[in-house]
Amino acid sequence: MMGILEVKNVNKRFGGLQALGDVNLSVAENSVHAIIGPNGAGKSTLLNCLVGKLMPDTGSVLFDGQSVLGRTPHEINQMGISRVFQTPEIFGELTVLENMMIPCFAKRDGSFRMHAIGHMFDEAELVEKAEHMLESMNMAGKHHMHAAAMSRGDKRRLEIAMCLAQEPRLLLLDEPTAGMARADTNNTIDLLKQIKDERDITIAIIEHDMHVVFSLAERITVLAQGMPLVEDTPENIKGHPKVKEAYLGEAH
């Protein structure tokens, strides 16, 4: 059965470097799929091909049967794909509530009409929608805090909330727990489990922290030196000799 995201024979070179070589990947709808690999394995290059930041040299990337190649990042977002970056992308000078209001009234053409509050929109209705979204993400009581003053874990929670306000069908997470303390990491794991349980959404995650991967993923694809190494369940990945060889330099 075809997955909601299908990567077929994707190749990408940067000069003499083969960053991706015949990568194939199928992400089942409403699943959590992790993409892992040592440094330089091609994970970020693959993710950038999925969201329109890079164009593969050959191959195809299909989302729900439609090609994402040649589309702008905004067009891909409009297809139902949202990305969370390694470093939280929020507006530090704005309050948490103001950050949350932005995706709640984003125009389909990609611009924001904040100036239209009270004219084309009912301001009270927008505030209510943003507050409801924050409360659903366990951020009640932080509405008027400046985003720059929050912990890294809360910044990540806010960024995920902003993505979810766009009602994506696929959420791409690029090392969402990078730089976090263990408590924030565990809170992020719990948040993603909650999102998966409560929403009709597919999650694909790139992550170095194996605690995060094995806590969340239902399927794992391992890349090594730009090549697909193995795809399997977490239980089978843990002891796979090819995975040990890729990470440790020798098979065991």
C-alpha cells in the first residue's frame, strides 16, 4: 500500500559529493516514522528535498500522490506539510499569544494580514482561537509572556502549536529535542504522543537522541553515507548488525 509520503530513487550531489544515493522511503499515513543515521548520513539533505529547499537531481517525492518537487516551501505547506526546524522559529519580541495568532489568520497566499484585525476579522474570535490552541498544548498561563523569555522546551512547544494551527496532515520534525535538558526532552516526547493520539496526523522525525526515536517511532529508516541502509521496526533496528556497523564502525 502506498504511504502518504513516498520517496523514490532520490539522488542528490553537491559537486563530487554524493549526498543522497537512490533513497527510497515510504511513510504510512497516521504513523510516526523516524529517519536516523550518523553525522553526514544525508538526513538534512533529504528533509530539505521534502520541503522544497532543495531539488533532487533525480527521483520523485510524492505527498498523497502529488509531487512536491518544483514547488515553493509555501506551496508545500499549503499541501498539508509543516516543518519544525532544529532551532525554534518563533518571534521572540512578541508574546506567546501574539505568536499563536499569526498562523491563525495566515492568508492562503502566504502573507499575514495582522493589520486587518478588527476589519476583515473579529479580533475577539482570533484571540479565542489562539488561546484555545495554547491551552490544548498545555501552555495556559503563558499567553502574555514574551516568547524570548521561555525555556527551549516551551519555545519548541509553541512552534509545534503554531504548525498545528495550520492543520497539517504531515508534520516534519528536524531534531526537535536538540539542545534540551532531559526534562524538556521527556516533555516533548509526551507532547508528540498526545498530538499523535488526538489528531489525524502523520509525523516524520529526524533525531539523534535514540531515547526519543525509540519512544515515538513505529518505523525507522536508517541512512548511512547518503544511502538507505535498512528500514524496520524499532525492535529490529536496535540489534541490527548493519546499524551497529554504521554507528560503531564495526559489526557485532
